[in-house]
Amino acid sequence: MDRTTTPLPATGRGVLVTGASRGIGRAIAAAFARQGDRVAVHCSGRGADAEETLAALEGEGHALLAADLADPARVAELADAADAALGGVDVLVNNAAVMVGHPLADTSWEDWQEAWRRTVDVNLLGAAHLSHRVAHRMIGAGREGRIVNVGSRGAFRGEPDHPAYGATKAALHALGQSLAVSLAPHGIAVASVAPGFVATERVAGRLEGPEGEAIRAQSPFGRVADPAEIASAVLYLASPAALWSSGTVLDVNGASYLRT
């Protein structure tokens, strides 16, 4: 590590969280703000939800930024805007993702291609391009930093109804490990979390009735995760204490899926 870089403070950092309108992203933004960090809340849609997230954040110096992560030009603009709004980005959380249902046997050729294109553009390329722009700024400023990717248990156990989602999350984990090696000499640590089923607004309907009972039964704890539990894992991986965990993929699934 280059010991001339600026040490990463415990609080008061600039943190960019993508897909922070609600759910896991909102919980992550709130957790960073609660410990005194300045947070840029990113959204690609759901502007009203993003405004609610921003308004509820503790502290000052936060910002709301909109960008379509599927467009590389907008991604570059987002990195510039976050840097200006926060006075520099110390932590990037690649949380934004789309999940388009496309089970192979029931999906047309045209819809299959579209599902893959959109999912890869946002979940993988969006995160890769934003990581490039943010990390380049960190390196140029001689600033130690953190990148944390929000992957998925589905990268390991499969997503039969959402194969592009599972594939892009597996690729996101691999991207994080590659960047962990290449960015370590610059004092930048990179890690990922792989959540299982999380109780968010998007999946609330699935937690009702027999399907909900089956989903909760996947974990020996008999429940699904709360978004705050995922945020806690992200907060740790972004902390100075987690430097030596760079390159890890941390399972946060309540023992619902155990890798060997």
C-alpha cells in the first residue's frame, strides 16, 4: 500500500449509494448518515421515494442525484456530480439493480434478449463503469477509499426465473475480487455482500400466504432479512477495520444457503 495516501476517517466521509430510493439502498444510506457521513442518494426513477430517503437522513451535506446507470455518459456525469456534491467520494456502494422475470421456457426470443440487455447494462456494466470513474478520482486525489458491491445469494444457488439477474450478480462478485487486487496498491479496498431474501417493498407481495411461508422457511431462523441487516454488513466492509477483508464476498442470508 502507498503509505502517502490520506487515511480513511471513521466518519465524515463522502458516500455514494446507487439505487437508494427505497429498500436495501435506503437502509444503507441511512446507516452511513447515522454515523456522520455525507451521502449522495442515487436514483434512476422513483424520484418521490428518493426525496423521502434524502429527507430522512440524519446530519447535513447530503445530496440527491439521478442517472440511468445503463448509459455510460450518465454514469460519468453521476461520478462527477457526486464528487462535487460531497467534496469527494470516499465510499461507493454499488447497490442498484434490476430484476426482470424471464424464465426460459416461457419467454419469447425478443423478450429474452431485452431482459438480458437491460440487466447486464444496469447490474454489471453500470457498476463497472461507475467503479472506474470513482476509483480514478480516488487515485488522482491520493485518497484511500472503499467500494462495496451488493450482490446476491442467487449468484450461487441460481435464479431460474431471473437467470440474467443471477448471472450478473455472480459477475459483480468476480468484478469486486478483480478490483480488490488491482486497487489495493492505491489504498482502495473492494468487497461484496451476498444477501438472501430481504423484506423490501419490491417483494412484499411474495411474503404473503403459502409462498411467504416457504420463503421464510429457507432460513433456520424462520424469517427473511431486514434491510438494516444488509446495511450493517455494508457499513462494516466500508470501515477501516475491514481493510483485510478486501476481496471477500460476505454471505448475509441467515444460513439459508451455505457455500462450500
